[in-house]
Amino acid sequence: MISHYDTKAGIPGFVGANDGGSSTGVLLGLAEHFAETKPKLRDTVRFAFLDGEEAVGAYRDDDGLHGSARMARFYAERRRERPLVAAIVIDMVGDANLALEIPRNVTPWLAKTALKASQSRRGMPPVSIANTAIVDDHLPFVYSGFSAINLIDFEYGSAPGRHDWWHTAEDTPDKLSAQSLYRSASLVLALIERIDRDEDVPEGLRL
């Protein structure tokens, strides 16, 4: 499970409550949940808090996604002794009007499994396939040949269809919902459970 905790630099008053803070909070809550419940899973679940997701200027090979690129390289160099079944990236998951999307440029079997997980029980957030691809922390894993998914609510603004709070001073804690954080965590748990049961996991992915 992956979250970036950094925020975009150079924006006056920007604290990144949703863009950075929300996903990091969800991972911290899930880590506590796993420590308390100690679920018996066949796969090891790791929590990754990454820096350097935001580009200083514009995304390119040497600007942005630094933490995820380094982590992907780590697993690529140890592919046999540390097989990576799935990289699950969450980002901007705290909006009170939560509606998660899966970008087009993720691993198809994971997108399929996430959609099934979202329909597996009551209280899950709505999940859909986006019309576009995005640049985010899942990409270094995809480029390295790993299965990766990104769950993100990129519509974050003052009215439906607007996106005017992203990377602005308006991205503050009062815009977030504890219920949205809980629902996002529930979806991630359901996704992990389906992966652990080999739901839709391609044959031979586990070495």
C-alpha cells in the first residue's frame, strides 16, 4: 500500500490536507488495524510512505515520482527473492463527496478486482474507470513490469465538476470527511482480501 506524504512546493498557504494528507492518514489507520487484528494473509502487506511524488516544475524523468521510482527499482532488482504481487496506490481519498476513479494506465486485472471489491459489501465508495491516464506513483511500478493500481478522487472542488481546490490554499482539513477516509480504507482492505484469495490474480504472478 502506497501514499505520498509530500505536498506541492511554492504554493502560498497550501497544506495538502487531501493531496498527501488523506491517503497518508488512511495508511496509518490501516497499519494500526493490521497491528491490532493480525490477519492471516498469504502475502506480506507493506506500508510505503513516499516522498518526492510532486514535480518541482513539470513531470519528466528527473522531476517527480522519486520515491515510487526508487521503490520500484528496489523490487525490480530483487524480483525473485521479493516478488511483488501488487502495488496499491491511493491518493486524494478524503473528499466529503468521495468518488474514486481508476486511471486508464493501471494493470487491468487489478482494476477489475478493485471494481469487484467496491461492490462486495455495503458502505463502499463509488469506483469507476476514468476516461484518461494520469501521472502518479503507480507508473514506475507499471513501467518496471509490476501490477499496480491507483485509486484517486481527482474531482476536488467547490462544486460538482470543478477541480479548484487541488494544489491551492483551499486544500484544508475542513474539506475532508472522516467517513470518506473510513470508506477508502474499507475498499483497500476488500481489495487486499480478494488478492489474497487469488481473485483474478494471473496464474504465475506469485513466483
